[in-house]
Amino acid sequence: MNSPLEMDRDQAAAAAAAVAEVRDGMLVGLGTGSTATHAIRLLGARVAAERLAIRAVATSRASEALARDLGIAMLDFADVPRIDLTIDGADEIDARLFAIKGAGGAMLREKTVAAASDRMVVIADATKRVAAIGAGARVPVEVLPFARASVLLALGALGDAALRMVSDAPYRTDNGNLIADCALDLADPPAIAANLSAIPGVLGHGLFLVEVDAAYIADGSVVSRLERDGRGG
């Protein structure tokens, strides 16, 4: 098993490979979480060193604050119809470029930004690469607080669902919503995704089945690339 230090180095290596795709003048989507933080810091370093004229949108308040501190010009996504490139992490990803996201609680914003992107790239260390998603990660589901009880009941019919807590209080997303973390049978991910989306009160979920165009995955600081069209390196 990789040590935390090795995982951190691999996350940084994968992030560097993805940030190398950024070109002057691009509008970039910035993800959320520990691996995405590496990408934001590396992008900030490129902006400073190369004077890149890029703009960015962020998928969380934390990512936006970090990017601003690093001198990256930030826009409000509400005013942005299209994005050139989004870079984000994943909790699990497989060779189909199916991913589970949302451990950081931002999957609804992440999916919205990814859907508006011409290219969405996932960065990860080797521990996140699995034969098929559902190997260990729970699927986060963003829940309208008004519908908490009914949604948890409906999610319970699909698998084990637990409300995410912080200390003794329910976790709240940047949108002010709740998250249910669900252990689901993902033998048929598209069917489960459709079932989740059909529940009234579910605002989004962490199954990313069509959004990811490519992934950079690092193992021992050696980075491999997966592309949705089958190309890689």
C-alpha cells in the first residue's frame, strides 16, 4: 500500500501533467479536494512565472479562495456558459473513465462545471484506480434538506445510505444542502445513476459516467494517461 507521502507525490505528479494542458487565454475549471489543490497551486505558479492570461471558475469556496490567493483571475460560474478545460480529482476511477466523486462535498458543482467544459480531466494517484467503480467508495448524493426523510427512505431501497455528519450536525454543502453517502451495487452504473436522479429531492450525485474525457494517474511518480477515445500514454 502506498504511504501518505507517496500518494501526495503521485497526486502532485498527476496534477502537473494535467496543468501542462493549460494554454494562454484559456478559461479553466478548478476542482475541489486534496489532489485538485495540487493543480491549483501548480497553475498559480505557472500564471506567476509565465504571465499566463487565463481566467478560472472554481467548484467550491475553498478552491476559489486558494486560487485568488495565488493570483489566478476568477469568474463567477453563473456568468460563464462554456469552459475550455476542467481539472479535478476523483475518489475512484476505472478504465471506462467512470468515476465516483464527492468526498469533498462539491460533486453537484463539479458535475455542473464538468458538463460545461470542452474537456474534463481527472487527476489521481494509483490508489484511486480500480477495476470497476464501487470497489470501496460510497456514492455521495446531494439532498434537498426539505426532502431529507423521504430521500433517505428512497435511497435505502437502493442500498445503505447514511447522512454525512460533522461532529453532531449534518454536513452542509456550499449550496446549503445535505449529503447522503451511499453504498450501492454498481454492476450497472448508468441504471443506478438514472435511479438516483429520478428520486424527488435528489439534487445531484457523485457518479460521473460521461463527463470525464481523460485521466492522468500517477504511480511511483510515473504518470499514465487514459483517454475516452482509447488513446493513452
